[in-house]
Amino acid sequence: MNTIPLTFNEHQINRTILGGKTLSDNSMDISVVLLNKTGSQFKLQIFEELLKCNFASVVSVEPDVGNYNIEEISRRYPAVKFIIPHENVSDGELINIAMAEVQSKYVLVLKDNLYIPLGILLPHLADKLMKNEYVCTAPRLVDMKKNSLPIQKTPSSQKMHFVLDSKTHVQDDISTVYPFDYIGLYNREKFIDLGGFDYSMKSPYWQLLDFGVRAWLWGEKIKISTAFQLSYNVEEVPFEDTTPNLDSLRFYLKNELPVYKMDHVVIKKSSFSRFFRYSGCGYFEAKRQFKDAQNWVEMNQYKYKMDLQTLIENWN
């Protein structure tokens, strides 16, 4: 298991970057990052619509280019920056990489399984969302039939363990632990200050949960805007696999074990026995993971504004 990353985007992967011609100086202070996962037949149409929306830049992450000529598409759309990773990495790490390639204050993360119309984020709505300065504003998401999805995540505890409740009915500006399916408008500077997504986590659910809880514990907010609504254009919406694994252990170490004292957090040495029983790992592996988490928490101890128990008790 990789050690916990200490800095933003510290894991560099082999990749090719094409295009990225500068757009208008009069554009919104928002870039778009499009994660292409489905090989959508509407890819070119999506580029056409995004380029008309006055974004500062458009970045297309292309994990699989076997079915089309990316160089030809790049010449056709020189304003789009194409990132082609040569390794199999998580969505969170792809977003980290794309964040480092743009300069705008905000970044809108989308996926190609969404319906992306012209005017997906109009200037007056963009201004409203940016004024809040949340680390992330998530849209209200619906399926193809316009049914609401369980996008609001609220924290609670059950038998001394952290659990999440999911809700489909949401109100404007309501809090959520993390943005569903990574989709949302991110404050780039705050995202980087948080360290982005933990690349060592491969499970989308635990990676998102780790980022969201860390954001809240470090004093940031993630909200849902009902004025900002997007729909999927595929029948099957993303399924969240919450199965416990090595990623869930890392989440537990980074977010559940730290205890807030005075103006910082600590992982108490005495909590190792509890982690050892919980982990199911051998003694030496559990000790290695525990020490790694202690070092990471010590480095970031003053960034925490609360511990997880306080977050649950004061959730609104």
C-alpha cells in the first residue's frame, strides 16, 4: 500500500498532452475538465458546446484513445487541451493532473455520460456560485427520466463507527459530505491546499469520501445548488461500491482516528490496538500503516478545525 501523499499531485505519471490554445481574455474565470469514460458518440458535439460557453479553458482527459485518432481531433479543436495518461489511474488522480494544467480560479468537473447542453453554466449562475467560495459546489443530478438521485450525503455514527446517509430530496445550498461522482464546481486554490484527491486510494467511493471529509475537517464546505442541475444521458447511473477494503482502512486512519485537542489534532498511540483489531492486517503491516498515518496527521495537524465526532455533532 502506497504511503499517504504529503503534497498535491506528488505522484507523476506518464502522459501525453496535446493542444490547449489560449481562449478569449474575456472568458469566465472557470475551466472545464471533461473526464471521458464511455467513449461517447457525442464527444465532438460536447466539445462544440463547451467551446461556446466562454470558459477560460477546456481540458479533455482521454483514458482510452484506441477507437479514434486523438491527433486529428486535437487539430480540429486546437483550443481543447487533451491529456492522455499512459497508466491506469483513478478519476481522482486524473482530476489532480488536470487541475495542474489550468490557471483559472474555478474548475468545473464533468463526465461524458452527462447531457451537456449549450449554456451548461450561464454567467449569472456562475457568478452566484463563485461568490460563495466553497471548495466545491455540486449540482443537483437526475437520471435520464429526470428522477432525483441520492446525491446528498450526511454523516452520522452507528455503534461508534462513521456512517453516511443518502438523500434524494435536496434543498438549495444544502451541505453534503462530498460531490457525487466527482461532478462539481471546484475552487482550484482551495482544492490544491487540501491536497486534492488521495491518489493511493483506488476505490471511487473511499477516495471521494476521504476528500470530502478532509475538506470539512479542515474548515471548508461542500454544498449542493439546485439552480445548477445536470442529467445523465445513459440508463445506468454510477453505482457506489462501499465495500470495505484497504482504502477504507486509510480513510479510517486519516479521518476517524485523529482527535482534536486545543488547536490541532493527534492520533494517540493508544489507539493502535483499536486500529489493529479493526484492520484485519498482520501486526507489522498494521504498525506500518498506523505510523504512516501518524506522520501525515502530524504534518497537517494545524489544518484541522475539528475532528470527525465534532463534525457529526454539528452537521447542519
